[in-house]
Amino acid sequence: MQKIFGNLILFLTYLSIGRAKEKYTTFVISGNPHNLAVNSTPFIRIDDGYYNFGQDKVNWYVAYENCRKLGSELVTFETAEEFDAVTGYLKNKGERSEHWTSGNDLGKQGTHNWFADATPININRWAPKQPDNAGGNEHCIHLGYIYGDSKDIQLNDRPCNNAKSLFKYVCEAKQETVSIVLWK
Ligand SMILES: [Ca+2]
Ligand SMILES: [Ca+2]
């Protein structure tokens, strides 16, 4: 009797697993098209991007390493809209510090690329007369109020590893991926 009961339990378990398999399907969708609530700590969502604002003042290489430790890269501004959104966030906070971006011309002097994805910097957000490679030694791009009378946050080139060029930094994470379970 005990054996039959045991077999019955096994059979019912088998049935329920078999049925459960047919009840739902898992889809993996890139991004978060339905704006589901996602805990993105330590990254802050601004428009469609996720950013972390490094508060220590370091050279460009250390800034990059610190972003990598968070599984991210120094920020890349693919569009002027993204630049305006992130700098708007800083301006709203009254933040006047300078921040490193992933931009540089370390690979080829005068060719400024975003290091995170190797695309050219083609947003028109340079400070007046920048990039100027002052002293022949400015190869990394930061953002900030570049001149004493600057009214807006703009881009400028500075030495990548210099005691006078220690800045905060903006890390950018890839978009999160959301798994959605659909019940049939
Ligand atoms: Ca970006
Ligand atoms: Ca410069």
C-alpha cells in the first residue's frame, strides 16, 4: 500500500512538472521597454542611460579602472541629447566639479574618440577653442565649467595623468536586461 501511495505521489509530481512546463515561457528582452521598476544601484537612471558619479578626484586611468570595478566604462556621449541630460543632472544638483569622460586622442593625436566604443566624438559640446592640446600634452577629455566665465558645462582636453588634472568621473553602465515570464 505504501509503495502504491509512493508511486502515486511520483506520478502526480511528474504530471504537475509536465503541466507547469507548458504554463509559462521565459523571454529575455534587451533594455527595459516596459519601464519595470529595477534596482539599478549604484547607477542612477537618467533618460535611457545608467550612470554612476565617482566622487574621488583621480587621473583618467584610475577613473577608468574605478568604472571597470563597477562593470562599467567611463561615459560615452553618443548624442548631444545624452550630454545635455547628464550635464543637466549635474547642474540641477549645483555640481560644479569637473568629471572625466571616456574621450581621448591617445591612439592618434588629434583624433578624438570615445574609448568605450571607439566612435568619434562628434557632439558639438566643446568649450570655445577646445580641444587645444595645450602644452602638447592634453589627450583625455573631461567635462565641466572650463573657463572662469563659462556659463555651461562643456568638453575640454586635459593631461590624462597629471597632478593638476585629478577629476571626479562619470561611469556609464550598459542597459540592464529584463527577463519576462509570460503565463499562457
Ligand atoms: Ca552613452
Ligand atoms: Ca584643453
